[in-house]
Amino acid sequence: MGKKNTFVKEITNMDEDIARWYTDVIIKTDLVDYSPVKGFMVIKPYGFAIWENIQRYLDDRLKACGHKNVYFPLLIPENLLNKEKEHVEGFAPEVAWVTHGGNKRLEERLCIRPTSETIICTMYAKWLNSYRDLPYLYNQWCSVVRWEKETRPFLRTSEFLWQEGHTLHETDEEAMDETLLILGHYIDLVENLLAIPVIHGVKSERERFAGAKATYTIEAMMHDGKALQAGTSHHLGQNFTKAFDIKFLDRDGEQKHPHHTSWGVSTRLIGALIMTHGDNRGLVLPPMVAPTQAVIIPIQTQNEEVMKAADKLYSELKTKGVRIELDDSDNYTPGWKFNQYEMKGYPIRIEIGPKDIEKNQVVVARRDTGEKLVFDINEFPEKVDDLLKEIQQNIFNKAKALRESKTYIAKDFEEFKVQMKEKQGFYKGMWCGEECCEEKIKDAMATTIRCIPDEQEHLYDECLVCKKKAKHMVYFAKSY
Ligand SMILES: [Zn+2]
């Protein structure tokens, strides 16, 4: 066997052990590393470049519709966390505390933010006066800490990077519009930038954010059929604004509590990207989010003609705005390089050798299909955009086809238990809306309602658990 095969063997087959496959991929592609602090990850340059592309895409869109970035403190005094009852109950089990400043015990302990509603609301109460000040449309890029028992880089870590938006509005309706506007931005981000199809809808009461009136979610299916919550947008109503006594003088001269939203996406999205598109050769990155979209590999780096052509093509593609690399290092064979970039998920690999120069061509390998295409070397810069778009679309289509192939209907509770054991995936089912039925499914098979989707279907009349009249169609799944 040649170098090629032994190289790929370093990655565990995903169908045999997807957890090990995932670990192999994130470490060998240099996205991330484990740190001396258990449950905390180090994001390396390749992983961080993906995060920066996600940030840039979303940040531009949030700013375009009036949001501004801010920064609030990392630490929150305990009394603030305790102000909203449901909120503190929801987060208490996973909060990390600062108890000392230097050698001195603090009079009041401070928590490391698990999310920032409480401290932001405290400041909003201080700032807000009149309806003329509204809406407040603020967003913060930061990290938060939630002490997790079991962690896996990107998917679940005790510290993760995210953005958290916190807005205030005059009316309930405006807050609802904002909640849905952001949900729309999240759908756009995940489907168009990351090429991951999502189901969107509202969470059941049991699954909603601690202290929210309604939580909207986007749910993605990972390669193994499990769900991953990819982003949430919460309508918080007046729960926090009352608890924190945020008031404004309204148009009618009355003092009122504003209506409140919060929303976030995090570095979990990188986990979703890996788990949705990756294959047995490693990462597969959609061109729009890939830090490098194409790499040129000259065959025979000592050949002047080859290097001249490679340099020229590099400049032309760079001018076109393609994120491009030229690997003319002598350390490794072209075959080793092919494998390396394939594993790292570069969408396009361009080979130029002496034979190609003779024919005035380049050989282009697509990561998503493995196909090798031949282009006229002078025409390729004009065609690269279309090719990248086609790859982006194909990666999305593949993920959607996989989701469809693993989406089933659950009709009966007992039958559902057996089905889920045999075939993991998304299960559509009818539900009466009662928490006890939801609870029963969770206890029996560690499966939750992912959402009540916006696109409802009438599958049958009765709740699949209690057989009373059903209210909604929901998606059930096991989740990350
Ligand atoms: Zn029921």
C-alpha cells in the first residue's frame, strides 16, 4: 500500500465509531486542542479562522438591521443572578463561582457569566428613560462558562464563544418581530454560509430557555441522525424587565416595562459543520465558510515552467477574491499534500505539472465529490466562482438528502421505542401538548421534542403517547 492509504487509516471510520472519528478529525486537522483545564478547549488558527468567517457573516447582517456591539463584565454578583426565579433555577447547576480576590474572601461571590441577561438588565434599568430611547438593539461577542460534566470540543465545552443579543422594545409585538427577525438571520447563516439545512420552530415549554416566554430554535441533523440545536432566539416578554425594574415613560405618559428578547449562536456551529458534512477522509468545508477555498499544488516544484504557471494562477485567483494558497514546499510529496488538504476539507485542489503545462491545462479535484476536472488554465479564473457555488450547493443538497433519508414518522409510543433503537433520526409525531407525555418519551428513550416546527403537517389525529386529541406535529430526536 502507498502512502495515501496508511495516511487515511489514521482517521477512525465514522460508521464504526463516530465519537472517535470526530476526535480524530478535530485533532488531526488542527482545528482545536485539549487544554490543561478539563472541559476547556484551545481553538487553533484553522478553527478560529472558521469562527471568524461565521462572525463576520452574522455581524454584518446584524449591523445592517440596526444592532450595535457592546461589552459587559465577565463576572456577575450573586444577587443579580437570583433576581429572576426561573432563570437562576435553570442555570444554578452549571455556574462557576469566583469566591476570592487574591487571598481575601469576597463578601459576595461572583459568578462567571453563563449568559448575560441579569447584568445587562441591571444596566438597562439604569439607562432607559423614555419610549424615545427604544428599541435597544445590542449584541455582545464574548465567551460564557457553563460547568459541563461531559465535554467534547465545539459540541459541548465548559467555556464557549458566542454572540448574545439583548434587545428592548416598546411593545410585545415588536419584541416578537425581533425574535423572528433574528431567527431568520440564523436560518440564513446556517443554511447559506454553513450549508446545513435546518428545521425551525418553537420549543416546548419544558425545553425553553430559563425565564423565556417563548424560545425559537433551529435544529440541524448530524451525520449519525442526532439533532444539534444550532441557534436560539428568545422572546422574554416582561419577565426580566419586571424582575429588574426596567421602566420607560410611554407615549401616553404612563411608566411601563419594556418587552425583551435575547438570542445566541456559538462555536457549537463549528461542531455542527464537522458532524454534518465530514466523511471518512476528514473534513468537508463549504466554500463560503472555508478559510482556504482552493490550494494550488505544483507537481515538480523545481520545474521553472510549472512554478511560473502556478504563480500566475495564484495571482489571478487571488485577484478574483478566492481565498487561495500555493503549496510549493519541498518537504512532502504531492501525494502527501493531496491527502493533507483533503483531510482539512479544502473545497478545491488544483494540480499543475509538466504535462499540464504542455496541454495548457490544470487538473481540479473537488473535495465534495472526489471528481477530477480538467480546465483550460487561462479560462479557469473565470470559471472558479461558478464551481465554488456549485460545490456549496451540492454540500447543502447532500446534507438535506441525508436528513430526509433519516426522517421517519412515529405513530405509537411502544412502536416508537423500538424504531428509535433500530434507526436513529428525526421522528415526526403528533402531540397533545401535555408535559407528561413529553416526559414519558424522554424517560423511556432519552429523546426530546426538538421543536414544534413552523411548517406543520397533520399526520394523524391523536397524541402518540396518551391517544388524546393532538395539538401539534413535533420533531423528536436524540440530541448533542
Ligand atoms: Zn399526550
